[in-house]
Amino acid sequence: MTRLAMVLDLDRCIGCWACAVACKQENSIGEGLWWQKVDTVGGETIDTSVGVFPDVRKYYQPRNCFHCADAPCIPVCPTNAIVKRDDGIVEIKQELCVGCGKCEPACPFDAIEMNVVAPLLPPGLEKGHGAAEVQPRVAGVVEKCSFCSHRVDAGQDPACVAACPTQVITFGDVDNPESRVAAARRSPGAFRLGEDTGADPSVWFLPATQGELQRRSGKPSGSTAPRKPKGLS
């Protein structure tokens, strides 16, 4: 069996959003929409810092679709528009989507978004600005990260992996014990979000330790033990 997966090392993430921008460009994602996001995590909360400058603690956590092995979005789709490939990638077939929106609340990771109106692309690029294999979205359909399946089929890494300047993301077949991603998955402290959902996500994180300190701050104050974020957003 093949199960394509990601392991993200939070100690290496500098919060540059290069992964998200590369994803947006590759997949012709409209203005205001993101398949990949980078949360700023401070202590136990999202989008806040902890402490007083210069002793400010925070870290960054990229987040996309987790391509769950038991994806809860699949059984609720009435038109079979959401499918899981043999390699584990969960895809949305745009031509089959009727815009019912049942998959959005079914996803425990807030990874699916409805295009209520046709997404806007930059002037002159209405037909897309990324890979020709990726069809620009239209009004009345849902969309999400595809692990850049078109790149995977061409033997390439997803765009986010290729663009990351600090090699945060390891990608590959986690079911192959000899693969780099399987080795990363076995690292101490590796964890997944939503373990209690039963979705069995295919994205693991290595905890922030040194990366927990804001990179422009002074010396750490207090413990720098890894923090596992609460919540899924």
C-alpha cells in the first residue's frame, strides 16, 4: 500500500508563508482564498504571542488539508465528488460538485471552503496563472488542498514542499518504512491534530522546541518544553 503523507518540523518554520504563496500560484487560487495557511501559535492560543518583548514566545504552524485515511468529507458527499486515490490523496472532482456544502462541517480541520461566488484572479490571468493541469474554480463548488496531485503524478513534490526555504516539510510514502517521511514520523514527539476524530489524518507535526521562541526575541525565559496546540484552527 502507498500512503502519501507529510511531516512538518515546527522548529524549522519561520512563518514566511512561502508554502502558502507557492500553493496559491501553482493552483490558480483566487483572491482571498488559501489552501495552505500558516498559523501563528503563542502558548496555548492561536494568533497571539506570549510574554513581553524581548521575551516573546511563539511558533508557526503550516496547515492544509490532512488527506485523512478515513476522511469524513467523503461519505457525506451525495454526488461522490470527493474521492480518495490509491495513494491516499483526497481529491474534489469539480465537475461532480453540486455545492451542497455538506463536506464543510464534516471536515474537523476546516480545510474545505465553498466558493459562493467565482473566485477572482488577477487581471489578465482569469484563465489561471499556475499549472495548466489545474482547473480554476468556479462559483458554487468547494475546494481544498490536493497535495498538488498533478505534480505528484509527474514525479514532483507538492509546490509547498518545493518552495519552503527551511525544509520544514517532508513528503512521501509513510507506509514505506525506508522513506524519509516514515523516518520523520517516527521522531520523538511527532503528533497529529485531531487524533480523537477518528479521521486518521496523513499529516504529522514535530513539536516546536527552539522554534517556540520568537526569532527576534532575547534569551528564553522559563521552560522551552514542546507545546502541543489545543484546538484544530
